[in-house]
Amino acid sequence: MQVTSSHSKNPAIGWDITASAKTDKNEKIARAQILVNDSPEYDKEFDPPISNWQESLRQQGQYPGDNNVAVIVTSDKGDDTESDDSWN
């Protein structure tokens, strides 16, 4: 499974965060979570499981300051794949 995240400065305040996941042909996405600075900002389960997922969160984190985004995607087999993005 491929899990990615990226960030860009929001002109108003904070950061915009985009997360996505794409599965291999033998697995599906059962759950996706986004944690911003260790705080859960997105948590969704998919029934039935899906093959591709993308979510954008606006005005997250601190500007300026240390920021960390963790994206955790759980497959229909119960395996977690994680992507981390940090910046300041």
C-alpha cells in the first residue's frame, strides 16, 4: 500500500494538509486516520473497504512552529501503513 501526505502554507493561518492512499490489487483500505501534532483530526472506517482514498484538511497545525502529521491507513487484512511529515 502506498500512503502519502503533504503540506502547504494556508494564506489565512496554519497549514493545509493532503493525505492519500492507494492499494495493491490484493488489499483494500478499511480505515484511514490523520493525526496533526499528535491530535486526531480525521478517523474514518470504510464499509465496504475501498481501493483509493484522499482527504484534505485546511488550516491545521501551527505557523510558525514545529508540526507533525501522521497518516495511518489500515488494510482490510488489519495491517497498518504509516506516512509521517514534519516541518517547522
